[in-house]
Amino acid sequence: MTPAAMRAKAAIARGDLITAYDETVSAIAEGDDSLAIRHQQVLALARMGDTDRAMELFEAYDLDGSDDPHQQAIGARLLKDRALALPPGPARQSALQAAFEAYLAIFTETADSYPGINAASLAALCGQGGQAIGIAEQILTDPEVAEPGNYYMAATRSEALLLTGRIEECAEALNEAAGLVGNDFGASSTTCRQLELLAGHTGLDNERAHRLLRPIRPPRVLHFCGHIFASDRKAEAAILGGIDRFLEERNIGFAYGAVAAGADILIAEAVLARGGELHVVLPFALGDFVEQSVRPAGEEWVGRFERCLEAATSQTLATEMAYVGDPQQFAYASRVAMGLATLRAQHLGSSALQLAVWDGKGADGVAGTGADVSVWRKYGGETVVIDPGRVDRAFQRPPTREFAGDERSLAAIIFTDFPGFSSLAEEALPPFWNGVMRSIADVLHEHGDDVLTKNSWGDALYAIASSARAAADIALQLQDRLKGFDYATLGLEQGTGMRIGAHYGPAYRMIDHITGQLNFYGTEVSRAARIEPVTPPGEVFVTEPFAAILALESVERYRCRYVGRIELAKGYGVYPMYWLTRLSQNAPAS
């Protein structure tokens, strides 16, 4: 296995699928021609739920012809994923049968326990209990499974024991697996999904299944927030006791949030002390954040902040701008952090929690601990509160920075473009205007007050929606509407479509001096304008903040599939980008 493939495999092992995918893209671009790096790429996509793109690459890379049964078997795994995404019924059963046959063929040829145990499980899901037990019993005779020396073999043994009805032995095997080499977060989350599926099929109730899987469940993901206060070792010790108990009881291994003085830093330090991953999400430029949210509570916090930042697994600037005195900048970053925590939990097959060191008082604005708790609970999240007690919050705060000029608000920003417009013949312009642009106008009209402002020039559309959810609906409906358009009337081949880019962030809002209509401007609007040119025709690309907000607010409706770090137009920089589809919609071929 090449070094890049090993790095990608390690990222998958810790459940960091985005880093794993980025690693494979870079390695392939730099000339790594190994099947191992391609296998890791397909696996990362599969675990992110991007089944169709994973299958496309599996076929393009000819992994089915590999000598490695694990590389061959990922095709069968993708067939299984497609099947499980279908509603119950004949089509699902037929798809499960196809996946079973694919795994069984590899097992028959190689006798490898990985395709074997998957064939056994799928036989059970297909209602072929006798064959499932037969294959499982055969696997249990494999010496490496009977006396497992690593996590994978112990997990295989536990699955085979579950299929044969030996629940107590299955529990013992899982306890053994928890302490063996190879018990990483990626592997354990996959095992949990598989055994939960089988447990439900075999009639185990939820409580018993939960107890069965407890030894191998991966750590939970946390969003954290809390009050800023002056350093006080006695008060900190009392708060830290509650933080440590919570982290231990809930098995927290990943934490997302800002690292302001006081509660934030206490939580960050505690997560790092137990070997967890810290993911810092700052609302604006680092220097400004220190001056606004760290140094005012005491110089001691600055050193602790810097040490947390140095030890963090990742650092994200929600916006790259300076602080402009806008509380929406704090509110926006908090929501992005919540969404990123939600996305990470999805990749690990769990749900995220929120920990708030909070006095219980509601916020008097859009930002602050009370506001963060309110947002998290609004979208159905669980919050655990630790009372900070008598801490000193009366320190001298920085002077209020009044932002100059226009009002600011959060905006969902859409830009579209029609590739090939500039080459249209003169006689094609009326059909374009009355067909394509009329369809766009109809969609915007149907969304009424959710469209805050809109404008067009030539083939381009610029619109601001009231929320990321509204913007997602508009963007996808635009593509739906244009799929039925007869492009032959424009002298173009069928299948062309709009390029649509969307972003979510804070912006200025004002009455446009030229048009007299409401308009928005600012750094985040400029960034949004650079997305559409790098989007494939007929698709919708969105930024990571947009994807994070949708994960927080509308996880039941949309899927944002990671496509990699993309260089935006006009040298604007390289940013993580996501492919927006409806939850039930298959992503088209790239």
C-alpha cells in the first residue's frame, strides 16, 4: 500500500472521510496509479453515502478485476447500500438478492471471510435463514475467525454468532473485539450499523441491541458553547469536574466550537486531555477573535487559547473577514460549527450532542450561549447544561464596535449561469428568454417571500433567499424545471442545464442606489459568485457552510455529497465544495 493510501486509510479509520477523500484525489493527481489508493477513494465515498459516484469510480478503476477480495467486494457493498436505500418491497428484495449473489460469488472463489460474512448477513435479510446460518457456521470454522487476533476477525466472529442465534457468545466476541488491534472509529461504526440491521431482523429489541453494541460504539460528537469569564482556578475546577464527567459518561471523542476564554477553553482542554479531536470554528479573523473573545477576560487565557489551537485537529474560519461589529458573525459561526458536528456524526452513524456551560438565562440577541442553546434545541438536538456557578463575568469588555453603513443579516446566496449562452444565434435568443428565463422566473415567483431579492443579466441569475433550506429548494427546482426544456430550439444538444452555485453567510443589506430595490453585498456575496463557474452544467454546488447549515436545519430533506477542495473562479481560493441533491435523489454521473 502506498504512503498516500495508508494516510487515506488512517483518515477513514478515525472517521474523517473528507480528509480521506482529499488525500486520494491529491495522490491520484500526483501520479499514484495504485489500486489501493483508488480503493480507499471509493470506500470513503461509500461511507459518506455517495453510493452512485462510488459505483461509477469502482467500475472506472476496474476494482472488480483486482486480486484483492476486499477491493473486489466493495462493488457488492455498493449494491447492498443501494438496496438498503430503497423502501421495503419487491424492488428492495431483488436488489438485496443481487448484492447477496455478488458477495457469495467472491466468497466461493476466495473463501475470504469478509465477502463471506456479508453474504451470510444478506442471505438473512433476503429471508434465506438456512443459507445464512450455513455460511456463518462455515466462517466460524476459519481458524482466524475462531481465534481472532485483530478487531476485524473478532467483529466477523460476532456477526456470525449473531446470525446463528448465539447472542451471549456474540456479546463476548464484541467485548473481545473492543480491545483488539484495528478497533478504529471507522471500523466500529460500520460494525454497529451492520449488527443493528441484523439485530432488528432477528428480533432483538432496541434495548438489548444497544447493550450488545455498547463495547464497540465509536465516540460521540459534540458541539460546545459557554460563557466567557475571568480566570478563577477554584471556579474552573468545579466546572471542569462536570465537564469531565459528561465527556466520560457520553464517550465524547470529537468536539466542534469556538475557543473563547472561559467555558470554551475548559471544554477544549478537557477534550484534548482525553485524547479527543478538537475542531475549532472561529467567526472571523483570528487576531480579531482574540481581541474580542479571549484577551478581555485575562491574559492567561490567551496562552491557553494558543495551546488549544496548536493541538486542534482542524481550524475553520466561518468567514475570512475581519470583525465588523456584527453579532451575526458570532451567530453564523456557531451554526456552522453545529452543522459540521452534525455532518461528522452522520459519517460515524450517530447523532451529535451539545454541551453548554450556561446560567440558564435567555440571550438578548442573536449571539451568545443562550442563543446557541435555543438554536440547537430548535432543530431537535439534545443539550446538556452545566451551571457555571459564581464566575466573574464583570471584566472590562472591548469597546462596542459599531459597524458602519448598512444593516447586516445572514443570507442564502444563489448565482446561476447557462453555459453556451454567448454562442447562441440571434434567432435563439427569444426562445431562450421566453423559455429558460421564463421558467426561472416562475420558480422564483412560486417561492414568494422566501426570495428577498433577485436580478438577471443575460443568462445569469442572482438571488437571495431567506434561508439555506429555501435556497436549496429554489436551486433544485430550477434544475427540475429545466430538465424538460427542449434545448433543440436553441440549437443545443439535449442535457445542457444551468450551473448553480449557492453559499450561506453574513452580508450587508441595503436599498440599491441604482435599482431602488433591496440588495445585498459583501465578502460572502463575492465568494458565492465564484462558485457557479466551477459547477458542472445541470448541477448545484454549495459551500461547506451551506452544507453545514442544511445538515443542522434540514437533514431530512437534502443530501450534500462532498466533491473535494475546488479552486474557485478568478483565483478566489480553494474551498471544500458539496454537491446538493434531494435525500432520495441519486447523484448523476460526474
